[in-house]
Amino acid sequence: MNFFERQQAVRKVSARLVWLFVAAVVGIVAVVDLAAWLAFGLGEASTSEAVGTLVAVSVVALALIGITSLVRSLLLRRGGGQRVARSLGGVPVPDDTTDPQLRRLRNVVEEIAIASGTPVPDLYVLPHEPGINAFAAGWSPANAAVAVTRGTLERLNRDELQGVIAHEFSHVVNGDMRLNIRLIGLLAGIVGLAVVGRILLAGGGRSGRNNNAAPLVLVGLAALIAGYIGVLAGRLIKAAVSRQREYLADASAVQYTRQTEGLTGALKKIGGIPTGSNLRSGKVDDVSHMLFGEGRKLSSLMATHPPLPERIRELDPTFDPAELDRLRRRWSENPPSGLAEDEALGLGPGGPTPDTGPQPTGGTGATGGDGS
């Protein structure tokens, strides 16, 4: 694949989607302004009075969205990627680990750090997650963390692990983490507007027959309806942005590794093993947009990742989706072992290696050399 052309095309689509998000916010404010126009009878007021009222309503609405967004974004930034990894049960990977799977992981991460020109992030393993998945979190490369599941270490061979790690590094390099935090913050701001609308509506209802409260009730109702519609539209746009950034991350991973086989192999294993890329953690929704694969099943409109066959076909145009069915039958009883595949390729010494180091993965399903 021509990864440079693919990167440029995806960035253009992502930019258009982000501007669509901004347009949604402008539309929400316009609806509130329209409600204020009707509620306060501005059609019969002087031009200066009408303009002044609409400007004041717009400023209040935008300030509410902006302040709520800023506070939410700052809270998400605090603690960096390490906080996110630990919140999902992540265990740090020691620098001097002798565990063959963890040693291989650290070696691959250091290689991709050199290829991408970024600092080596903090490494974590999610020991209770059998699905194949990973994520990068943090506001910048300086405070980023990369976490992989136990299933990723057990099921992927070295080339496949390299493809997954390169994909996560590309999220760091391309600023996807910052973009996602900003979009989440903006969604929080829209929710805040809806909450204020609900408060105004409730306050006006308690005022009973007070005619002075009627305009505020109408404005509150408009803010409530526009806010919740905006949240739905915002989530759809955010999911669409996330899907495009996944294509960008796949293309960038090919740039770093200079091959597509590892990444396509990892995606095929997600489609072929029973656990797929699912996560058991109750906080999967908090990191769904950061993951290598879908953390849980979502509708196609709300999905944060493109369908597996489409991602694989972007990397390998000759791919036949029927291959995933064959792999499911093949691996239903005997899932693949990444270290065993490495040994078969001559990437590690034969025979088991004593596991004398820390074991944050809770044990492995295969034995072998360090695969590095």
C-alpha cells in the first residue's frame, strides 16, 4: 500500500469530520437563539435590543459549553496515560524483566520508538484480558503509556505484535490522544448545556402561573432538546472521526514496520479466536476510541473502529472475508500461540525458558525463548 497517500486522504476526511463537530455546536447555539427570539418576542423589539439579547444568549451558551469542555479535558489530561492504564487493571512491565513474553514486548516497543522517533512510553499489561487488544493513552509522547492485553502477548507472534505496537505508536505521533480528549470534552460541554436546560425547565415549572417564567421555560426546553440531540450527533461524529483515525494508524504502522503482514495477521487473529478483541473491564467505554480493536460490540454507526474485513482489505486487497470463517473453525479448539510460531520461524531458542521474572500476565499459554 502507498501509506503516504493513505495518510493524507484519511487526514482530510478527519479534518472535515472535526469541522462537522464544530458546525453541530454552532447549530445548537442557533436553536437556543431561535427559542430566545420567540420567548422574548424579539421580533417586535428594536434592532439593537434584539441583537443585544441574541448576543448575550449566544455568549452564555458558548461559555457554558466552553467552560464545561475545558474542565472535562483537564480532568482527562491529569495523570497521563499511566492513570488510564492502571484504571483498567494494568500492571507495569519492569525494565529488567526476564519473562519471555514481556522481554519480547519491551524489545518491540523500543524498536518502534526508534522507528517513529518518539520516547519509549511506560509499558503495561492487562493480565486478566484474554482478548487481543492494546491502547495508547496520554496527552503527549512525554507522558504516554502503552498497554497490551494478556491475549496479545499469548496469541501474536513477533511480527504481529510489532504491527499492533506500531499502530499504537502512530496514535501518539498523530496526536489522536489529544484529539479524542478534546472531542470528549466538547461532548461534555453539550451535555452541560442540556443539564442547564433541564434546570431552567424545572425552575419554570415550579413557578406555576408566573408569566415572567414562561420565556425561561421555552429557552430551557430548547436547550434541553438541542443539547440531547447534539450529544447524539456528537457521538456519531466522534465515532466517525475515530474510525478514520484507525485507518490512519494502520497506514502509519506500515510506515514504521515497512510491511503489512504483521498487522494483517493480528487483525485476522482477532477475527479468528473466540475472545476476539473484547475487554472484560467495566471501563471499556472510557478507552474505546484508543483501542487497537473494538472493546465491545456496538452498532455500525456508533462503532469506534471500521469492520475487520475492511481494515484487512485496506492492507491486503486480495483478502477474502471467508478466510475468517476458516480461521474460526481452525482456532475454536486450539487457539494460536505466538511464541510457538516464533520458535517455528527460528526467532527463539527451542525448549522452555525458566520464568524467574515478575509475572504480571498471570501465566502464559506457551513456553519459548525471548522471541526478540
